[in-house]
Amino acid sequence: MDKAEKIVAEWYSNHPISAPHILTKLKSSGRELEDVQPQDLYPYDQDHYDGLDANARLAENTGMKSGDSVIDVCAGLCGPARWFAAERDVQVTGVDISPNRVEGAKKLNTLVGLQDQVHPVLASAMDIPFEADNFDAAVSQESFLHIPDKPKALREVYRVLRPGGRFSFTDWVMHTPLPDDEFEQYRQRFACQSMLSIPEYQTQLEKAGFTVISADDVTQAWGDILARRLRMYQDLDAEAERAGNPSKGDDFLKMYAKFVDDVQQRRVGGVCLTAEKSH
């Protein structure tokens, strides 16, 4: 793990949404921790933009079908991975560099009986520890911003996909170059290593060997989603402090408010890309 990846892993070790937080929320809802189903976690474990609808889009974009082997790159606590396993009947390997997230994912998988279907692995997206042509589909959600060498990671995803396999993912993009001091704020507060423009992402996918199927600008939809997430994080931060779980604090919340404004002003934004390994 290089220096940048250690920063990302540390950032997620203090994230307000964690396995202990999810279990706290589950208990506070009155649910006993016996016979918990994957669906019982959905209100709490889908830490990505647009929740279950986003999962469904990625499943559709990749043509995910029963029995497929799927890799989720930068899978975090494996919330989406559990959804793919439970709702699409696939095997999912979730790669992540944060020990905190990988161990938390294992506990949550076992809690809902998916430990034999969802497999969290501690590894770098820039050095995926699997042989070539190993997976039928690949997904990722709002995570490549944390990867120092995006072209290398894209080449790795291409390598481990089988011919004809599709990679569908969402990520932050930069519509207007940010001044260095502003980007440094993104680096410090969000562990953001770099942002590409949508055309740059398409070019890098093609250089990795992919054929780009679609590149959808989702910035406008994200503006509303992120405003709601800001309110959620404000509530979660207070809850985390009361429960003794990690809290991001005022600096994170102020920076998140800036992020929301930058998205609504189309300085930065989001993209959903789908690409195919054609040979």
C-alpha cells in the first residue's frame, strides 16, 4: 500500500458510516440480531449515491445474471455487493484497501448469511490479486477519485474481466479545473487523489483496451442527492458522537457543503460509465 492509499484507508477508518454504526441503527429500529436478512440492512448499508436504484442500473448496464462472478472495485462495507448477491444471485468479490471496511464487511456478510456469496478482499485496485479473465462483470461506485493511478486501475479491471465482460461505474469528475488550493481541500477532506473530466475518462478507458458503451453525465441528479446526503451526514455525525463511534466533525461537514455547492454549480460532478472488454 503506497502513501496515498494509506491516507484513504485512514480516512475510511474514521467514516461516520461503519459496521458498528449499521448495527447500532439496526438495533435501534427494534430488530434483533438473529435471522437478519440482507434486505434488513438496505436502509443503513448502501453508502453510495442513489442507493438501490444505482445498484440496479449497474446490474443492468453490465448484463448481470444469475451465477455470474462479479468484482466490486473499492467495495467498502460491501453494501452493494450484498445487494447484487441477494437480488441478482451472483458471486461477488469486493476489493478494498481499508482493513476497517473489509473486516466490517465480513461481519455484516455473516450476519445476513451471505458469507459464502460475498467475498471481501484486502487489496489495491491498482494491483488486483486475481488471474486474468476471471470475472463476468465489474462495478464500482464513487471510489476511483481515491485511486492515485487511475489508468493503472482501469488496466487491472480490464485484465481480470473475461472477454465480453462489462465494467459499469460511477465517479466524481471535474467539469472546470479547480485552483490548486481548492483541490488541496478535496485532497485533505475527502482523500481525493485526482479527478478526470468525462472525455478524459473515456480516453483512459479506451487506452486500457475497453470499448466505451455509454458515458452519462449525472451531475444534475447528484446535486439533489448530495444535498440530502449532507443533511444525513449532519445527523449521523451527532449520532456517532453520542454512540462513541467515529465522527468526521465540523471541518468535514463544511467541506461537504462546499462539495454540494460545487456540484450544483457544475464545477465538479458525476459520471456513470459503462465499457466492455471486447477481446
